[in-house]
Amino acid sequence: MDVVTLGRWQFAITSMFHFIFVPLTLGLSVLVAWMEWRFVKTGDGTWLRMARFWGRLFVINFVLGVVTGITMEFQFGMNWAEYSKYVGDIFGAPLAIEATSAFFMESVFLGLWMFGWNKVSKKTHAWSITLVAFATNLSALWILLANGWMQNPVGANIVELAGNPLVSRRAEMADVFAVFTNPYGWVKFFHTVLSGYVLAAFFVMGVSAWHLLKPNEVVLFKRSFKAAAVFGLVSGFLVLGTGDFHGSEIAKTQPSKLAALEAVWETHKGVGLSIVVIPDSEAERNSLELITIPKLASLLAYRDPDAEIKGLKDIPKDLRPPVGLVFHSFRLMVGIGMLMLLLSIAAVYLSFRDRIEASPLFLKLMIPAMALPYIAGQLGWIVAEVGRQPWIVYGVLKTADAASKSVDAAQVLFSLVAFTVVYSLLGAVDAYLLVTSAKAGPEARLPAGLDATGKGV
């Protein structure tokens, strides 16, 4: 394989591995902050023990997320130097802001939260985890605005650099306001962050279900399950809504991705949506279409049932994304999302009817269901990034032109293998620590100097 292919594999592996940790960090930080504020308001020590237990799992996940995220930035210079030269003026701004504001904020206040239990007031302590949650989500905003620019490049001028031996063309910032208010980036931010909330909710419900089946710390884990069920249900419906807006944004900015998502081969108006489809890229048609809802695809994409959707046949083959992978990833992601909504509805119903303990089959189901939002999240990134191909910056810079020219395939292959081995070890360590800590449950009693009323906090 050539440098471009190996570089794509390396970035895909490292970024998808990194995204195992990111969504849990986004959602669990919010839940832990809410639990601690409930303790501040009520003085109920159960809320305090909940915050400490789930906060411990949050910290384990956060540390691994930081470690795996750092290597991704190095790859911009190692494997994608031409990309860095071309878009550095645009892409560097949100990444720099993220590092100097959000990352520093979450690091400082996470330290205060971890080591300040006996040293600051309980309100100050609750504010520290609240600021961690805010900074974590702010970090996601800046990164997703950067990614949003790759999907929909706005606010930039492409200039020719005559006489420059390193790069002949580059993107220069022309309108920082347009870059930071890019609709694609904002819709992507809300959709991604809310999906992280759903993942955290299923994580908390799954761990709580395991303890309720034991049974162990029933009051604490019933309360955790109920809170996560509501959080997951509300977030799930918001994910559905933002996903609809995201589809409309794709229709405006990336017609090739839209055509691949819906497997539309011929350009026509009033395109229907088929529930069962098998696309055939070689024959440039769908070999099977069943249960078609007339005009629904046009309505969802353009808010107009008679709108025209550009077919893949009117897009040059070298500018089309891999249709099969994008289409099936999208359909599977949507299917898993609908299943999670149904499970969340059932979880809320059983919790509010106080029947969760009497539903062992449902509790057993919720343990493997923890994997569902992880799978859906990875599929979502496949849709977003593979669906953009062959462009690394849509319509502006092709992926094949963005790879470093000063490295060879052997060097990239070596680093790919090294990263894979190291990440596998990190993944094993993370899984061991999370599983061990989750099974151990909350502290049997609070540490000395920290009583159930919050004295000493």
C-alpha cells in the first residue's frame, strides 16, 4: 500500500480509538456534575457517593482520552504535511483556541475536583466539576468547528504562492466569523455531543443494571439508573432532531455524500425513501428496493417533497465516495439509534413505575446494550469522513494531494504497527481499570473528614 492509503488507515485507527473515550467524557462529566449539585442542594449523602463513584470512572476514561488524542495532532505533521501547509492558517486557529482555553480549563479544575474534597467548600467543589463538564464540551466545539470547515470550507481564500518551493497554494483566513459560525460545524457539534450524552447514559444504566442484579447498593444504583434513563431519553430525541438538521446541511453542501447516503443513482425530483435497499456500485443501480415511501428522501433533505436530488451517475466516478460502506454504515447507525430510543423509553417507564428491580430480563439486556452507542458513534464517523472522500477538504483539496511527500510507505507502516500495538495495550488497560472499578462499586463509607452531610468538603 502507498503512503496515502497507509496514512489513512493510521489516522482512521487512532481517531476511532480516541473516539471510544471522547463521548463518555462528554456525557459522564455532565452527569457527575448534576449528581454533585443534587448533593449540595439536598445534603443527601447518597448523591455524594454517586458523584464520587461515577467520577472515578470518568477520571479513568478522561486520562486515556487525553493520551490517545495527543498522537492525532502529531500525524498532521508526520503523514499529512501537505494538508498542514495548505490549511494550517484555518485549521490551526480553532485547535489553538481549544488547547489554550478548554483543555487548560478542564485540566486545572479536574485537578481541583480530584484533590479538593477536604480542602474547599462543597459549592466550590461542585463548581469545579461543573467547569470541567463545560470545558470538555467546549473542547469538542472547537475541534468540531475545525472538522466542520473540512466538510464545508467557508471564510477562506485560496491563494497562489508563486516561487514558494514548499507549497504553491494555500487557504488563508478571510472571515474568522464565517469559520466560527459555520452551520455545518455547529450542527455537527450538537449532534456529536448529544450522542455522547446518550453513550454516557447507557454506560451508567449498564453498570447500574449489573449491580442491581447482584443486588448491590440498590438505592444508589436505582437512583443512578433512573437519572441516566431520563438523560438518555431526552438526549436521544435531541440526537434524532439534530440528525435531521445535519442531513439538510449535507444536502446543501455535499451532494455526493447525500446521494451515497440514500443510494440515489439517477438525478430526479421527488425522490422516495426505501426501507430495504441493496446498492450495486458496479452496475450503478440498486439491486433491491422494498417498502418505498414516496418523496420522503427529498422532503427530509430539502424540506420539499418535490426537490431534486443529484444522482451518483451525474457525479464523476473519481469524485464519488465508497457508496456501499457509506450507505450501510448510515442505515445501521440509524437503526441502532432507533433501538436505543426504544430502550430508553422502556428504562424511563420502568424506573418511574418503580419496577426496575422486578425486571431482571431488561436489566440483563441493558448490560450488553452499553455497546450500542459506541458502535453507532463509530458508524457515524465512518459516514462523516468516508462520505467526504475523495476530498480531505470538500471540493478544495483531495486526500491524495494532502499526504506528506518526505516519508515513504515503510515509515508509515512502521508507525501504524507501533500505534496499533500501543493502543491495543492502552485499550486493555482502560478496559481492566473501568471494569474493575465499576464492579467494585462505590465506597462502603466516606473517607475520614468527609461525612454524608458534606462537612469537610
